[in-house]
Amino acid sequence: MPKLSDTMTEGVVAAWHKKIGDKVKTGDLLAEIETDKATMEFESFQDGVLLHIGVEKGKRAPVDSILAILGKEGEDISALLAAEAATPAAPVAAPSAAPAPIPAPTPVVSEVKMAPAPVVSQPVAAAPVAVNNGRTKASPLAKKLADEKGLPLNYIPGSGEGGRIVKRDIDAFMAGSAQGSANAVESFYEVEVSQMRKVIARRLAESKFSAPHFYLTMDIDMDNAMSARKAINEQGMKVSFNDMVVKACAMALKKHPVINSSWLGDRIRYNDHVHIGVAVAVEDGLLVPVVRHANTKSFAQIGAEVKVFAEKAKAKKLQPQDWEGNTFTISNLGMFGIEEFTAIINPPDACILAVGGIKQVPVVKNGQVVPGNVMKVTLSCDHRVVDGASGAAFLNTIKSFLEQPVLMFV
């Protein structure tokens, strides 16, 4: 089983393209392997006959376990299989801060999914509907019974004179509730955790529980940014607010290298280059492709790269070099109507910026309350590397760039 990404510890065979007994040449497509980030084609690196398949379609196996055996036709492979069976499984090591380069196979779109399995569990009562919204009339006995059983009288229809609730109405309501409970059931379904979701869970749990997070939130006046974006787009270019945020962060990181850093245990790495990871939501979770040297690129260049990355991520066609090497990460949920949130730091970064949507609110300008367009951003910081004052200074620089976009053209 090949290691196809820096975080991969096991793989799932999505498909086999050869069967036992087939002749295989170097470069022939053998199988499709589902990793934590994509489904990739695995090509043979030698000639031979496929003598053994170690992992059936849909099954998972750890990295470096036997995926298949190629050899000469009729060759005895029993000793290899016996040695594999006798070898104890080695513990899986956590990925290092600076992973070694890995080959980049050609990805294909292929998924392995489990069919939902409905499970019937304990019955649950159906929600009652109010029938008396005004003053409720009930006999003293009916009131006493309802009080003892905790029944709301306004949900019980009365059959007495003028709609008065009497004892038989209480009894009938209780009987109907019992019948309704018997007819209603709870149901749910379970699916196997994907490789991507497993890695997301492990890496973010490690980040959250090992890095002492603290959070800084700031309001940014986006009036000028909105005007600048409109003027740029009228010239035929398509620039989003996210592109402007990426550019502002990239330029701010050059001014605040402590934010563009990584905690490495016994040392801190301060990066001179600025590689910004842009979180992209996909069906199975979250991928973070990287815009490299973002401080040197224009709004349009950043936007074009992010668009290509998003399309490749949703098609599971990202290559390892697309998601490696980030020095800072941005997570933007503004397009989903989220006003403000906090994000978990994406290792090995020291910080991540959570970007909310632009909201029109009353603001004070020149002593007058006027409509304004405000965007909230929250910086999550690793306190082992970044202090509050450093984080605040970084946010103020971002604020100055976005409130005066012309500064990003200087």
C-alpha cells in the first residue's frame, strides 16, 4: 500500500483494474486508491504477472502492507505471504512538521460509499397540537387530574357543555397519547468514516488539544473595499472579497513575520515566503489548497488560482503539491451567511483567520450614525508562538489594507 500523501496512514482500494493471472507491464494501471484527500490511480512500476491481491475492493489496509504481488507466472509466493502474516503491525507514526516529498500519481474521481442502513429503535411520542388558545374551561376534577399527570389543558379538547373539559376528556387524551407513542418510531443510519474525515478528526484534535489557542476579533469597515471591487470588476476582471482578504493577509504577513511561523517543539520557524492555505469545503470534509507566494500576486491571479483549486478539490483531483507547504490559513464562511466564528489552527501554521460575511449595520462616522458595511474577522493564535499584542498588530494591518485598498497597489 503506497503512501500517497503526507498524512496518509492507510488506504482503501476503490477499484482493481487487473485480476489475478493478468500480465502487467510497467506503467499499467493496477488499482485506484482512496486516500485521506483524494482517490488516485496507482500504476505498476515493474513487469510481471499479478499473482496475489492483498486488499480486496472496498477494503482498507495500512501503508506498506501487501497490496499485491507481481512475479513470474507460476512462481511460489507462499513464503512472502507467510512472512507478511508473521510480521506484527508497526505503530503508525504521526506526520512530521516537514514531510518528505512524495510522488504525485494522477487522481481520478471515484468514491466508495456505504448504503445507509435504517435502524428502528424505541418509540417516541408525537408532538401534540394546541386546541384551546384562549381561556380554558375545565371541571375541578379534570383540573386536578391534569395537574397530577402534568398535562397542559389547552392541548385537550373538551366534550362537556360549552367545550368544558371533563374527566373523560383527560382519560381519552391519555389513551390517545399512548397510542400515538406506539405508532411513532425513531430511525437513523450510519456510514463508515471516510479516510479524509479520519485525518481531519485526528489532525484538528491534535491541534486543538496541543496548541493553546486564543482568539482576537476585529470589525473591518468594508465600504471602500466594496467600491474598489466594483470598480475592478467593471474593467472586466472578476475579483471576490475573499481574493482581497487573501492579498491583505499576504501583505500583512510580510510586515509581521511572527504570525507567519510554526512551532516545531524545540524551535520556532519564521517563514520568509508567504504560502496561504485557503479552506475549501468538499463533500467529505475540508481541503486546504495553497496559494504560493501570495504576496507577489494580484487579486485576479489569486482569484484564478483559488477557483481552479476549488474545482479540483470537489472533483478529488488535487495533487499533494497543491495542499502542502502552507504558512498561514484563511477560512471564509461569509458566503454561507455566517457573521462570526472561530477556526481551529491548521498545522503547522501558528495562526488561522476566520472570515465572516459583510453585514450592513449602523456605524458612527464624523459624529453621525450612518449605514455601514462591516466584516468581522477572528484570528486564532497558537500562544506558544504568538502573543496577544502581535496578533492585534497583525489584525490592524489587515484592517488598514482592506479599509484603504489602494495601499495594496503600492
